[in-house]
Amino acid sequence: MTLRNTIILMTVFAVISDAILIPFYPQFFASRYGLDSPVHVGAYVAAISIAVMCTLPLWARVAKRVEPLYLLVYTQFAAGTFSLLSDWAPNVVTYWVLSMLMFMCKSSYLLMYPYMMRLTPKAQHAATVGTLSVVVHFGAIFGAVVGGLVLQTWGPRASIVAMAAGDFFQMGVCMHLIRSGKIVRVNSGEHAEAAAAEAARVQRTGWRDRLPILRLALVMLVFDFSAYLIRPFFSVYWQQVSGLDSEFVSGMAFAIPGVVAIVALRLHARIRARGGQLPDHTVGNLLLGMVGLLLHAAPNPMLIVLGRVLYGWALFQIIVKLEVNLFRLSTPQRYAHDYSITNFFQNMGVLLSSFAAGAIVNRYGLHLPFLLAAGGFVLTAVLDRLILNVPSAGHADKVDKEGRADAPANLEAPAHAN
């Protein structure tokens, strides 16, 4: 198996272990600690985002001195250990502390994203981003379904053990890659020289040169806030509307957008194979997602399923577009740094959405988050038109063909090609 495919497999297990409890924290805390407060669940999910926000930039700095795969051996071992320790937490405060330490260590696996992009030619970035996006969606599918089945059949303790198993699996894969000599070192040789040259160039640039990344990060914040506002309580909402008190069925409904993402990736691959132009309609996809979110608010299971399909299609298209924009604006030597910036803003969006979801559900019920999320998609479309200027797909391809792939991006070309 190639290095690329091995890292993708490792990422699948990382996302699965992350997603096992994400849809079911209301049921988890109610079953284990007798807490059924929506505000508490929202605060916990928000705390996860804070943990990742604070630690990923730290791991990005450490990765400049330690090879990323070597770093993951230690961090994933620590994550698995803290996960197992949280299984014996006698009260909710202890569980909070141990599980937050777990997520702080676990977040280092996100370094594999810029690591892979750094080793990938720019001409293949869109395809790679699409593949990684589907990996995340597939992990969410499998994690949600398995998480619901495990929680329903064996209870909360089995869910925690399953999460730890994913961390130890990642550690084992990293050790295998190191021992087999398959890893590509990015802190030595030509990669290190390029990074040093890039660092010298960055020191000569001002804050204005960082504005394109910050604008993109702002759009990502609003988009992620809107997309994740509906997640913490979707399984509870589905059980209420459908009348099916089953975590397994709830997990399957939760996973519908992931299935749609896999279908979308296959369509993209077929279009590329035929030499066609990939669709690039940012505003159109955001409006389609808005319709899907509004359908979620209808008290009808069939309309909710249709809404999940539309939402999943839009979510995949926009995520891929925003991530490709990031790597068009950045340079290979700054991928990890710029990715940590946008990831900080993305997690800020998730953080705010988690707090907001808990407070909104507690006061207004389970329907309102879908309506507010739809409004957030409209706001994202407005920001895309007003402030986001990134080379279009066609312009970026032209740059690559002329041999200027690492040159600063021409910010006059619009990000949206609709």
C-alpha cells in the first residue's frame, strides 16, 4: 500500500473514532451521568472545539521540528490512554478533564491533511481535497452508525473503548510507516530548504499579505457555524419526529449527507475522467443547502430525508471549494501554518454553534436551529460575493501550466465561477 493510501486509511479510522459519540452526546450524558440538559451538551461540544483550536497551532509548530508521523506516534498513544482513563471517570467533572486531554492529543492527526497536500502536485489538489472530504464523510457515516449500534447494544463504556481503539490503530499505522521507511521527511533535504526560504519571505511581508487567508477564514467560520448548528441535537430531533426510539436508526439518518458526498465524489471523478469542467457554483450550492435545512424543520420524516440529501450535496461541494481555495492562496511551505489558521476559525464556528444550539434548544425547542442554519447559509453566500477573492479554477490551472504554481495568487480573479 502506498504512503498516500495508508494515510487515507489512517484518517478514516481517525474520523470514525471521532464520530462515534458526536451525534449521541445527549443520550450518552443522560445514560452515564443522568444529565439531560441541552445547555450542558452544547457546552461540552463547544469545549471540544476549544481544545482543538488551542492545540492544533501548537502541533503545527512542533511539526516544524519533529516529523509529523513521529509526532503522531506519541500523541495518538496519549489520546488512547486518556480515552481509556475517562472510562473510569467517577463523575462528570473528571470525565470532562480526561476527555478534553484526549481531544487535545487527538487533534494532532489533522496535521496529516497539510502533510498530504504538501506532497501532492497543485494540479491534483482538487481531486485530493475531494477524496479527503469524502473520507471525512465516510468516517462520519460509519462512526455514526457504529456509534449508535454500540451505544444501544453495549452502552456508554463500549463507545469510549471504541474511540480509544481508533487512536491506538493510528499509532500502530504510524509506527509501521516509520519502520518500513515509506515516510517522506519534510523537515530535511529540499523540503527543509524550501521551508527556510519561505520563512525568510514571510518575514518581509506585512499583515496585508495575510488578508486573503483571513477573509477565507471568516467565510469558513460563518459556514461552519451554520453547518454544525444542527448537529448536536439532530438524533434527538429525528427520534421525536419519526417516533423511532433507536440510536441505530438515528445514526443512519445522521449519516445520509455522508452517503451523498460519496456519490458526489464519484460524479466528480467521472467528469474529470471525461475531461469535463467540474461544477463551481458556490452561491447556487449554498442556496440548495438552505432549502435542505428548511426541509429539516418540517415535522415529516420523508421531508427530513430529502433535506438531508440536499444538505449533504451542498455541504460536500462547499467544503471542497473552500479547502481548494485555501491551498490556492497558500504555498507548500505554509500549508500547515495557514491550515492551522483556517482550522482555528472553523473550530470557532463549531464552538459558537455548539453553545448556540444548546441555548436555542433549551429555550425554543428543536426546530429553530434548522431555520437559523438556513439563514447562515444565505449570509455565507453574501460574504462569498463581497469579500472572498481567490483565483478561479480555470485561472489556477493556467498558472500551473505556465510553471508558476508556487507564485503568490492573483487576487483579482473571483472565487466563485457562477
